[in-house]
Amino acid sequence: MTGEPSGADNGRVPDWIGSLPAQWEAKSVRRLTLDHRQGYYATDEYTDEGIKLLRITDLRDGGLIEHSQSPFVQDVAEINPFILQQNDFVFARTGGAGTFGLVREAPNDKVAYASYLIRFRFSEEANFLRYAFLSPGFQSELQRNIHGGVNQNVHAEDIKAQYVPIPPKSEQRSIAAFLDRETGKIDALVEEQERLIGLLKEKRQAAVSHAVTKGLDPDAKMKPSGVEWLGDVPEYWEVQRLGVLFREIAEPGSDDLPILSVSIHHGVSDTELGDEDLDRKVIRSDDRSKYKRVRPDDLVYNMMRAWQGGFGSVTADGMVSPAYVVARPKTDVSTRFIEALLRTPQAVEEMRRRSRGVTDFRLRLYWEEFKDISVAVPPVQEQRQIVDTVSFLEIRTAELVSSSQRLVELLQERRAALISAAVTGKIDVQETAQADVEVA
């Protein structure tokens, strides 16, 4: 039997709660709150020992906390009111506003929480509340109360104004145990699919790396390449410097050509991207005369991001940033083959090694260094065969990865729906548990 949610707080009970079973009540978080406190402001730098300081990055998916990697701060008397206890909740006040975690077990070490976090202690069963706070309805309502634009933040009063369904405590424990068990099964399936995705990508990378450095013939005789990062290569392949295969070009663009982008994941675009599709770090100049013209089969790379994959072969006429290097083939070579070769982990490390700069964020790969990189190339017809094989591997792997990712999405949707149904009383977890026993 169901009844209407209680409105004893004189606030608006959100629609996601709906009608509740008898003896359940919709309560504001304010009515459940025993105490709350904003976090500790550490004026000193991190130390090698002392008290761990929980950060936003220590709040994990699923409303849990992982503080094993939290830094230490000095153990001083002022920090004592900020030490976490079992069943404490910590909400992010800013920087991921609304993200939260529950201290399910008493920490072995003393753990405080940073100033951009808010600690709550509640009167109800902590693990049930964790699931109530995880439910899509609660999360959606909380997001509606987040303030600010780029620097979003949420206040303790915003959290306390939210509503959650509250059954008797015995049912809270039963629901939490049910959800622990059922979401655990779903999480295990998600982890299995994520491992599969990782293995598929590793297998693809290994197959591509082997194809572009060893060829497609497993019986081909090998020879030392004389290049450390290449190792042995088929004996009929030629080892050449990139400067022998390509020359640097700085041909001016024109107003009628599209500005192409260079992505670390997708190489060179074949059309001009709109502002909404650009990397937020990309700034276009209104003066198109500054851009460099590119033609099909050119090789383009971003000096600052080449070692991260910021390069690619050109497939359409266009222009690229004046900060990019444009290399044009001097001989009959497949630029797509060279791109695939340069995307191998060994080549990426070689480009990083040859880049100049104090830190990774300032590394630049200049043409003088790039052209001295040695590569091994088969006859051009074989280069094209290898490119076709690599393309097939990429497409096939992308299909399998997409299938697994869709399954992960469906499992996560199922998990969210299950939590929502259980914490609002749409599932009788005791009947479900009894049915499971009878089936077993």
C-alpha cells in the first residue's frame, strides 16, 4: 500500500520521489542532519607525515572515498574538529560541486578534509543514504541548485534543502544490503567489459606496431635496422631519415581554403571545424594569410604536441596553423604509412626524446630534429597494403570497443534505475530476496 510523501518541511517534494509505501516519509536532508562543518584550510605545505587531508580527487564514483593517496599535512590542534569518522559524508562545495563520498569504515589513519569540502553527519542509516544520494533524481535536483558559471559551487543549505525518501531503519538496512549485492554484480560486469576494452586496444596497438615495423609476412627474413627504437626489420626494407623522404614546406594559404585542425586522437581533419568542435585551447587568428597551405599527402605536426600524437596525414586541400610544421613527400612514399609508424609507442618516445624544452608542457619538436628521425620503409605498394591492414584493424577494433561501451552504458543505466526504484520503494527488496532464495 502506498501513501503520499510527507511535506512536513513546508518545501517542495520533488517529483522523482513519487508516492511512497506506507510508513515511508519524504524528508528534507535538513531534518536528517545532526551536524555539518566546512573543511580545514591547510595554510602550510604538504608534509611527509602527519594527518591525511582528503581532497575532491579522493571522492570516488559510487559515493565512496579512497584516501590512500591523500597527502599529509601537519598534525596541529586546530585540525582535530575536522577528523573524519565512520559514516561521515563529505560533499564537494566547489570544483565538482555536489560530488560526495561516504566513510564506510573507520579510517586506520587520521584523515581530515579540505576547505572546499563539507562534512555531514546524519541520523539515518549511512549506506542507505549513500544510495539515496546516488539516485538520478536526487543528483538532478542537487545540480539545479548549483551556483556560478565556470566556478560552480554548492552550499550546505542547498544540500540540506534536498529531499530523500526515508523508510523505517530496518528497511533502510535491507535496501542497502540488496543494493550492495545487486550493484556489485553490475559493477563486476562493467569491470569485465572495461578490461575487455583495454585488451582490445592493447591487441590493436600491438598488431599495428608489428605491421608497420615488421611487415605482414611472418616468414620474412630480418636484419638489424641499426636504429635502437626500430630493432630488427625485414631485410629488404630501407632505413631512411625522414628528411630524405620529406621536405619542410611553408606555402601561404588563401581565403578560399578551409582551416584544418590537427587532433592528437584523429589526426588532420578533412573539413574546417566549427568553434564548438575545436579544442578549447585552440585560438584562431582572423588573418588567414598567416596560415600554411597543405595538400593531400602532406604530413603535418604540432611542434608542441607531436610526441602526444598531434600530427597526421592530409587528405584534403586546406590550411593549418602557422605554428605547425608541414612536410611534403620528396619521393613515392605513403604518408599514411609514416603516420601509422609514428604513432607506435616506440616512435612516440623517440619524438619525445628529440623534443626540446625544460618540461613536458614546453617540449617542442623542431624540423631539424624531426627530419633526423630514422624510419624503415618497405616498397610503396607494401606500404599501402600495410595501411589497408591497419585501417581494417582500426575499424574492427572500433566496432568491438563500441559494442562493449554500449553494454557498459546499458549496465550503468540499469544500475541507476535499480537504485532509484529501490530507494523510492518501487521494489520490495524482501520479496525479491525471498524469490532469489526460492529460485536457488
